[in-house]
Amino acid sequence: MGRYVARRLLQMIPVVIGTTLIIYTLVWSLPGDPFAGRCGARPCPPAYVAAMTDKYNLDDFWLVAYFKYLGNLLTGDFGETFQGLSVGEELLRAYPTTAKLALVAIAFEILIGIGAGILAGLRRGSYIDNLVLVSTLVVVSIPVFVIGSVLQLFLGMRWGIFPATVGGDASLYNLILPGFVLASLSLAYVARLTRTSLAENRRADYVRTAVAKGLPQRRVIGVHTMRNSLIPVVTFIGADFGALLGGAIVTEGIFNVPGVGNLIFRSITARDGVMVTGAVTVLVLVFLLVNLLVDLIYGWLDPRISHG
Amino acid sequence: MHSPVAPDQIVPSAAHVPGRPPGRAGGQRGRRRGGGHRAAVPRSLAGDAWRDLRRSPVFLVSAAIILVLVAMAAVPGLFTSADPRACDLANSRLPPSGSAWFGYDLQGCDMYARTVHGARASILVGVLTTLGIALVGSVVGMFAGYHGGRVDALLSRLTDMFFAVPMLLGAIIVLATFPSTVGTPAWQTIGKVVMALGVLGWTTVARLMRSTVIQVKQADYVQAARGLGAGTSRILLRHILPNAVAPVVVYSTIILGVFVVLEATLSFLGIGLQAPVISWGIAISEARAYLRQSPHMLLFPGAFLSVTVLAFIMLGDAVRDAFDPRLR
């Protein structure tokens, strides 16, 4: 187990280096003046350009500059933006909100997604099954920004059931609507995955055995079938959680949630390279770590899979 | 932010492929040599799939929708005679009426005409990006899978790196690096979006192709071809590719709808397609500021976009079912 984790962590190193290199190259080394528009309508004063060029190693060959950057990262220094803001602090401020939003979204996926999947999977071909199939197909095909805008219009503005925007106060209640919108796509996949997996396992031998030895229906489905059926679902939700922790640019933008997605999008459009590289590095790391965690949970859910 | 394709939709199922004789090539050879043995020629996987597809209602419905959309993209004049760029500010944000079915947008342009003309950008971006990633991903995957060893290790790690960057994020970074403005010609604007999506989009195709090629290359007919002295390129193109392409075809059909969504998302964020190009994403983004007063500005392009995506998802489902005999 320990060796497995160690090996996985080691394998992450080249991926993280490569990914940050790609991002760094895209943000810093492509044509275009990094100082364009940085100082309002007039060109930047030479002293400023010189100071910034020195600070961000802009004169170095891009690979050299990248490794200098990587060296700083290793000591936990994410650098400062052009405005002099500490990237680390900005990320720390935005992360709790994004994490909260991701948790709300995952809660919706578990409650509604798995719930609908179980209802559909237990009665294949029934009215509920067809309802789940059709509604998930519809949800999957409506882009998130359309769902977000429409729900904001009706639930938020017209009927006033939920707050339409989040703003500075990211309380759980405020995050219900954005969380649901963020979850909508994955929710549909979770429902379908649960349904397929459950329907497959209901025909398994051990379920027939459980029924034959007279176990009550609740125990057959609740313990024997569910535990095995949920393995692929847990994998999917886990991977999705990793992706959600990377921030949701569209959803956070629509509902004005002050999270990582919003931060990244603002920095990209402002060409704030330090912030973008720092944020993307963090979220790729989180994504890889969550995936590792999911694989460990997988082994615990299904003892046949061992990480010896 | 993650690619909206569930793991159960990606079909790494070429388990049935290796045992098959080279399908298409075999069929053609049989026909060329004379009709006498035609009954004995095994049907190809593609032929089987096509027979199934023609009988599937899901396929027929989605294909019909897509045909209409393609017609809309190619010849918008068939559907509307109004000029989408002839706008009258006096009509700004007028609701739907008898003369303008979908109402007018902020600039007073006819929404119906603009929605019809918006199909072109979506279809173009979707098709071009899909072709691009299918080509790049297949080449990378085929080399990695066929050569194995160091080439494989190198290409696979490269794929991993590109895979770890979220697609929407990567596309936004590329587009922010090469911004389009109102003056940029339409083909350039569209080309940039295609490139931005393609840079990170090829990884799954490469992984699919690699795993199928690894299975296929051990088949007897590949050994036989090598024994007969066929060169690497001939073996790859004539013997391996036709038998390893099915999962890529299935994935490409599904991912096409995803690219349509991503294009609209990028345009919605204001960094994808730009003003002279008419796009549903731009229309929706414009409509958001007037959501409360003029919801029709959002609902019509939103509905067209959703129906397009739905059609491609249904097509992908039907194609997957037809190509994956294990599900039958």
C-alpha cells in the first residue's frame, strides 16, 4: 500500500512538470508584448519594463525562465502578480469558496444522481426509468451556461426562490443554485451510470444466492447489490470532485462566485501570467491527488482490487 | 470544466476487433476476384454497423436533425430570406411577433435569421476540430502502439501531460494569447477556436488508438503481412488502421457535440468567436444582460444549441451501439 502510494506520487512528478511547462509556454512565450496595455493608454516607462523584465526573467531563454519559476514553486513561493499581489494569498482566499461550491455540487450528484439511478435501475422499462433516461439526455444536451442562465432567470429573478447571485457572501444557502447548475451535467451521468451498474449486478449470482437464502429485499439491494454497483459511480464522482476543485469558470462567472474559476478567468483575460501558471499548477496537483485518493477508496470498496 | 463525456461513453472496446480478418480490404478483394464466392466473404464491422444503424430510430431521428442543421449551415438562404446583418435599432429587443418569429436582438437584428445563420459557425468548429483531433490523435496513438518501447513511453507521457490540463482552461489560455478582434477575418477567428480546442482535445483519441493498435498488431494477419514483406506504412495503413479505427469513430461522433458546446461556451465568455461571425454563444452572452426583460433573446439560440448537441449525442449513442457488439 505504502509502496503503491509512493510509486503513484513519483509518477506524478513528470506530469506536473510537463503540464506546468505547457501552461508556462502558452502564457509567457508566445508572440505578443507582455507589457501591452499594462500601463493604461501610454507605453510603460522603461524603468518599469526593466524592473518587471528582471523580476519575471523575461530576458532569459524561456526554458531557463521556466526552471527558475519551478525552483520558486518548490520552495512554496508562487510569486507575485504584476500588481504586486501574492499569488499564494489570492489562491488561499479563493479556494474555500470553490471547495464549498464543489461540495454542494457533489451533494446534489449523490442525492439526486444516485437516487434517480437507483429508482430507474430497480425498475427497468418502467415509467420512472424512461423519465430518468429522457430527462438525463435533455440535461446533458443543454450547455451549462444555458441551464445556469435559465435557472437564474426563473428561480432567482422571476420567482425569487434562491438568491440569483452570490457575491461576497458565499454561504451554503447562496451556493445552492450555482451548486445545482454545476452538478447538472455530472448528475445526469451519475444517474445513468448507477442505473446501468445496478441493472447489471441485479442479475449476478451472488444476488440470486442472497434472495434464495431468504434475505429481505431491503438487505439484498441495500447491502449486496448496492455496494458492488456503486464502485464505478464512486470513481466517477471522485474524478468529478477533482475537476470541480479546479474551479468552474462558467458557473462561477454566471453567479458571480468569488472562487478559483473566477480568479483564473480574470487573470487570463488580464494576461496575468504568474497568477495563471500558479493557479493551474495548484489545480492540476489537486486533480492528480484526488484521483489517487479515489483509487485508494476503490481498493477499500472492492477488496478484489489490491494495491499491494 | 472537465470534458463532459462520462467514462461509460468512451468505448475502449476493441476486444472483438483483433480476431476479425481485415474487414473492408477482405470484402473488396472478394468482389474483385469475381462474384462466385461473395457469400463466403465475411461482412465487415463497418458493414454490420451500417445495417444496424439503418434500423435504429435514434440514428434516423438524429441524422435527420443533423442533415437539417448541415443544410442550414451550408445554405442558410433556404430557411430565411432576411439578412441577419440588416438591423434596425428601432426594433431593438422587440419580442416575437408574426413578422419576426423569434423577435429582435439588442441591435434590432432579426433573431430568426441570426439563429439560422449561427448554425454555420457551430457546425464548422465541431467538424473541423473533430477531424483535426481524430487525425493527430490517431497518428500519435498508432506510432506509440505500433512501435512500443521508448517511443511509446515518450508519446504516452506526452499524452498524459496534455490530458491533465482541463480542456476549457487550456482553450481559454490559447485564445487569450491569440485574441481575435472585430477586424479579424471570419476564417481566422474560426481557425483560432478550432486550434484552441484541438491543442488539448487529441489526447483521448491517442489513448484509444494506442490501446487498440497494441491489441491488433499481434493478430495473425499482421504477422502474415510482415512475413510477406509488407513495409511498415503498408502494414499500418492497410492492415492495422481499418481494424483499429472503430473506437475512434465512435468517440469522434460523441465528442463532436462536446466541441459544439465548448465553442459556444468560449464565445459566451467573450473570447471565442467574435462579432462579424454569427454564433449562438455570442447571442446567448449578449442576451444575459437583458435576461429579465427579453428572455426570448436567450431562449431561441439556447434551444437551437441544445437541439444540435442532443442530435450529436444521440448519433454518438447509436453509432456506439452499432460498433460495440458486446452491448447487443
